Amino acid sequence: MSWSSCPFCQQQVLSVELERHANNHFEDEDLAKQCQDEEYIALEHIWVRPQKPSLLCVDNPMQPASDFPRSGSPDENIRRLVSLQVRDANRKCEVNPDLMTLLKSCLESEPGKSNSTSITILSGYVDHFQSLKFEDVGWGCGWRNIQMLASHLLVQRREEAREVLFGGAGFVPDIPSLQRWLEIAWEKGFDAAGSNDFDRKIYGKRTWIGSTECAALFRSFGLRARIVDFCFSTPSDVVKVKPPKVIGPIDRYLNRPDTCEPGSSSNAKSFPELVGGQPLLANWVWSYFSDNTSLTKSGCNRVIVTKKAPLYFQHDGHSRTIVGIQLKSLPNGTQQFTFLIFDPGHNTKVLESCLSKKAGWQRFIKRGVHTLKKTEYQLCYVDPGIATGAEMEKLKSLDSARFEF
């Protein structure tokens, strides 16, 4: 009887049980959260709250300030904000290579099992923004996910998005600046109904936001942000799906013909009549990332980088960013989806270190479909192009595609 040491927790386990034990580290969200807390303590000295000029008072980073005159004119407020907004100190230093390049390398070097193949589809460039102690831990995840999505748009959609986002600043602003931008979006009439929940004031508040605020913010710049709702009354049951009124790439997903050849690795088939809640969500995410992408079997671990923007992924109590999805075809003929996640609750330096060393990164980034235990999920994505004129006016009213089970 031989024993081996777990590379994650150093626990001695039977060699025949080592793989199962190690896999539990990155499939169990509770354990991942425990690891995250331990690493925050160990690396607390790395992250010191920057003492730099900001839109907020220096003594209390979330205390409302009076240094931003409000003229009542959105255009005047925009001009002032463009000159006052601050680059977020989370990403003041560029990571080279960037995290998505490191992630791609890790995925390509994953050991494969016999008779199994995997295809992974990734967004291009995405920065990771972590919630900082004494600043936004416990309430700022929504803002951090907006920052992650913005980092992609500024790099991957440089020609169309860089000019309009944040007044053409060319960088991702800090949370106080984003709060001002959201207030301006509300002043312009974007998501008027939702803004009433905040009394149209959010600057300086430690207030949770969600995907609707994310969509309103990006729509105010002319970006085509869309929302999708998934509501599972009994997540494990298999029931009929109510046909939703949909917009954007969901139309292509619901109506595309089943063109997959026998043995094809693509799982983007026509919409099934009966489907469970979690598989439907996973299939939608797969379809989103694989849209207009030719997928064929070639090699054990194929990794494809697309121009698709990451997904703002909201559920009760937290939000994260989906930067990609992996599909494994197992020897028994089944297919297994795994979301690839950037979580604001994780430490960026630890994440970068694990990806660079190709060790322990899975427990931070990989989330299997079986971990989706909430009854409601909401996604926000950004379609290509910039809206103007009548389309811009339509974007002021938020709606969503809704799936109920």
C-alpha cells in the first residue's frame, strides 16, 4: 500500500485515491474560499491601500466627497469626471505575460486521460481585479466584474470601444469613478426604473450592484449590453422550458440547426425540448463562446481564443466573471462542462503565481456545472458595435431573455 502527498494541502493519501482527492480541491467552492482566506492572511503585506488622489476623501475611501460639482447637466458632469477619474490601483502594473496567456498555457499543458478529449474556448485579454481589504471586500464584487469586462473591451475592441468608454480615458477607472459614471448613466435615463432603487445616488456608498447596473453603465456609452436570466425552481429536475422572447446571440442558439456531425466535439446543438437547469445554462454559455467558431477534433487539449467578451455572472450573494468554458468528452461517452472563472474574491498575486507555476490554479478558476446550486443566475454580455440614434434610445430601457424551470 503506497502513500502520496497531495500537491495542494500536503495531506498523505493513498496513491490510488490521489487524483480524486486532488480534484476535490478545485471542485469544492467552500474549500476554495478557505484557501482564499488563508492566502489573504499570508499575503496581506503585498496589498496596501494606495494613498493617491481620488474622487473620494483620502481618510475614508468610501466616504462621499463634495469635490465633484453637479451642474445638473450630464455633459458638464462628464467633462468634469473625465478630468477627475482615477485609474484603479489594482492594475497599475501590467502583468507580462497577461493572465489569460498564462491560463491558455496551463490549459494546453493539462495532462489528458486516455480516450478523452477537451476543447476550451477563452476570451482574449481580461485583467483580474480583486476586492481589497478595507476598501470593498464584502460588497464590491459587482464593480470588480465591471472592471474585468471593461479591461477586455479596452484591449480587444480597441477601435470601437476605447473612444467611447470612460470619456476616451483608455484605462479602467477605480470604483468611485465608476460610481460617478453609473450616476451619469441614470441621469441620461438609462434604467430609470432600476435607478429608483438607489434613489439615483450611489457615489460613496457601500452598496451591492448587479448585472442590471453593469448593463446600464455600458449602455450609456453606446455598448450593446444584454441580460439573460435563468430561474430554476428545482435545479435538479428536468422540465419543459418556457419559450422566452430573446434578443442577440440567443436567437442563433435557440434556432440554429443541428449541424454537428457524428463524433463531433461541438456541443452547440439545437435547443433540446427537455433539459435540466444547470445543463441549459452550461449549454448557453458554450454556445455563446463557440458562436461562429469552427470546432473540430484535433489533439487532446485544444484551446481556442476568441474575440468574445467575458460574461458578468451574477447569483445570490456574489458575482464573478466567466472568461471561458471547457468541454471534455469522456471515455464513457458523456460530455462535461467546466466554467473558467475570474473571482474578485481571489488574490491577483496568488492567481498569477499559480498560473505561472502551473500548479494549484485549477481550484481558483475551474468550476464544474455541478457547483451551480443557486436557484437564480443572471448573465450580462456585450455584443459588438456601438449604438447611435434611435437604437441608443432603446437601450435606455432594460429587458432580458428569461428562462424559467
